[in-house]
Amino acid sequence: MREEDVIKAAVKALRLPKEIKAVDYLFSDDSTGQPAVWVKLHVAEDNNPSATKVRQLSDLRKAVAKSILSAEVSRWPYVRLVADRA
Amino acid sequence: MSLHKDLIGQARSLATLDKGKPKQANLRRAVSSAYYAVFHLLVAEGAATIGSRLDAAGRAKVSRAFGHADMKEVCRAYAKAVSDVGFKPEIAPLLTFPVEDGIREVSQVFVELQEARHSADYDVASKWTRLDVLALITSVEDAFIKWKSVKAVPNAKIFLFDLLLRRSWGRA
């Protein structure tokens, strides 16, 4: 399986909450020239998120990154929460 | 209060400063402060360990010797350190695998935040959201708590030495 597919499978294996509207990927090098993947988790724009929501999505970011790291791919995962305007 | 705690507090203040839609400048500075919070935590811990017999001025000199790029390279290895894969044969025998979760987590956060800081400071096209920035800050705060529980273990000492000496201490 190609590395890109391994990464997508690692993310797909997680149960994403309903707050995540879509996921997209950018495969490129990071600022130090190392292979990386940016996983963009699309959420609704929220300028006043509750502490519970921040905690939930922070934990999700970590879970996504850990899932990719444990897949033993060369690319480093950078997980971002990207806002989609309502 | 220590510098790293002040910096993560500053990050949270900046991220929540604006009513309604936050200014990008405040979110970007929040990301930068969050990165420097992790950086200064590791530098302070490293200088205290390596320079344990030095006075404050001596430890300050040791602190200046840490470099961002080398620290990132080291943290990339420790974040994935469930086995000795990726470690030089001169260093691997000094460690016990898997490396403790707290060391892996602070390493992962360091790499993540360094890249985020780079984007926040230099990529004017990137857009930051309050939710994203607060989630990053929360992960830094979590890593601080985890680090506290593992900082005394032998692997943590080796990790701190590795952060400073990566380029040279593998020499035969």
C-alpha cells in the first residue's frame, strides 16, 4: 500500500465526531525539509468554543497524530482544525 | 512563576483576548508563545540536568547552547520511540524501550508546535482559528503535566542530554 493510503487508512480507522465535516490531506515537506502530511479536519467556525469542545477536539488532534505515528510512515503528521464558514 | 508557565498563560490570554472574531495577529502570537513555552520548558530542564553543579550564570550559558533544529530532530525520534528504530547504536543502549509516554508526548508537541510557529510567523496566507489555537495550547498544557510525571526517570535524563548533544555524543 502507498504511504499516502496508509495514512488515510490510519485516520479512517478512528471514529471522528460529528463536528468533523470533512478531512483533507496535503502531502509535502515541512519547514525543515522533512516529509510531512497536513491532516485538515474541517469544523464549523466557532469564535467562542466551550472548554468541553476544545478538550474534545484537542484530544482528537492527538489521536489522529498518534494513529499516523504508530503506522510507522516516514511523513510527520501535522493536524489542523480548519474552519468552514456557516 | 517559571518562564514556560508564563508563556503558555500568555498564549491562552492572546487566544481569548478579542471579543467575537479574533484578530489573526493575536492568534499567531499565541501560537508562537505556545511553542516557546515548550522550548523553554525543555531548555530549562536540560540546563538544570546538564548544569546541575553550575550556578545560575553557568546554567544560563548552557541554555544558550540548545538549538531549535537539533531539538526538533531529537524530538522526532523520541515521539516514535517505542523501539530503538531511528536511534544511533551509540545512544540506543542508554535508553529503555518503549520510552515513557510523557517523553513521547512532549516530543510530539515540540515538533508540532515548532512547525505551527513557523507557519504562524511566516506564512501570511495561513488562517488560524481560535478553536485550532486553543486545541494546540491544550495539548501543550497536557504535555507539561505528563512531563512532570516522567522527568525524573533515566530515559528523561538521556532525552535532555540528547537534545543538546545530538550532533556530537554519538562519536566513538
